[in-house]
Amino acid sequence: MFKKLIFTLSFILISVYGIAQKDINNYKYIIVPKKYEFSKSDDQYQLNSLTKFLFNKHGYQVYFTDEIPENLKSELCNGLKVELSNTKSGMFKTKLEMTLKDCYDAVVMTSKVGESRLKTYDKAYVEALRDAFETFQNIEYKYSGDEKDKEAEVVMTETKVVVAKTKDLELEKKEPTLEGTFKPENKKEEKAVVSNISTTFKNEKYYAQEISNGFQLVNSEPRVVMILFNTAAENVYLVKGKSAIVFKQDGFWYYSENNGELKEQESINIKF
């Protein structure tokens, strides 16, 4: 049982890495360490300060590890970590290579190898760093998350409408009726709701794995099939990459797409 659990977790981690975003424009800010691995002290040769300066100069939002604002600490996966390597340096050349990694430690982007033939370490490292950074200064960086945030706001508004309609329907079901009273309108509405429920998800069980801002749904392979983002509403989640929500009603979970008007509602078996 224990071996099976380890095997399952390994596949989940691989799946997470596989869906990691690889476009630098999908990330909101850059995190620079106070000390690189090959350095003997904090900000040796002022390389860390120079790294921060260069990213700021070219339009990136950048922080040292101990400067990250409180409002961003809850969304660390929107940032990229800077790593700097000098392993390719030789006897006559100082070489530096810069790597940007996401919160899962997956490489998102690597710079060209910056070089310097200067003989003094402080000047050689600075020149090599500036040379390597040309990779990032030549990119027309623009954070694309703002557009995604607007889409999320639209979906959130639609979510509130769906939740409100659901509550209204529940109240209608609970309304006491006089004996012998016939309400054809309500019965039509109830039939319409039932007919919209499909069986696409019913044949498989999905396991919810908690992530920093919601859950990821994993099937029995195991494979990550859906990312759910938290909302202000209880038991209502936004679906990543879709204008859709997953919500709980009467003890059951449902998937619903919404493109301006309520579309098909599907039952989905989720284990939290």
C-alpha cells in the first residue's frame, strides 16, 4: 500500500510539471536571491543587485527574496526564481548562465551564456552577467495575467448568477403548496434542469489534490485533468482555461460551462 502511494504521488508530481506554464509573460514578478550558489557572500561583486536593477530597467516587477510584499506571498506560483551558474567558466573566460524557474522548480527560460575575458573577478562577473541578460532585455515582456484576471472577474460574476439561480430553485422546491394545486411552470423548470445533466464524468472518480490557490483533479491513471481555483463562494470553483465552474448542490458536484448563457450541466464524482 505504501509503495502504491509513493508511485501515485510521483506520477502526480510529473503531471504537475507537465502542465507548468512555459511562457515568461504568464508570470507576474521575478524573485532574486540575496546570494548565488557560487558566491561566498551576499551580493558578492554586486551581482544580485545588478540582476534586480536590470530586470527593473527592462519592465519586469522584481523583488529580493526578503522583500516580497504580503499580497504576493499567497501567489508565489505567479513568480519566477532567478538562478545564476558559473560552471561553464574556463581558464581564460568567465561565463555566466541565468535560469528562470517556476514554483515547481521547472525551468521556464534560460539565457545565453554571457562571457568576459577581463582578468579581475569583479569586472569579469559584471560584464558576463550583462552579456547573459541580453536574452531577457530583447524580449517584449508584458504580463498576460491581467487579461486572465479580467476573464476570472467575468466568470466570478457569472458564478454569482448561477449560485443565485440555484438558491432560488431550492426555495421554490421547498415552498408549501395547497392540496390539489397544480403548478405546470415549476414542473417544466425541474424537467429542464434534469435534462441538462449529462453522464460525461459519471463513469470515473476524480481525486482533489490541494494546491496553493485551489485544487487539482487527478484521475485513476493518475493524471491531472482539471485545475480548480478558489472563489469567494463556498463550494464553488473556477475551472482553469475554461469559462466554467465546478459547484456543489444537494450533496453532489456539478461541472457547468457558461458563455453568457447557462449551458450543459454535468454531474462529476469528486473525492476531497
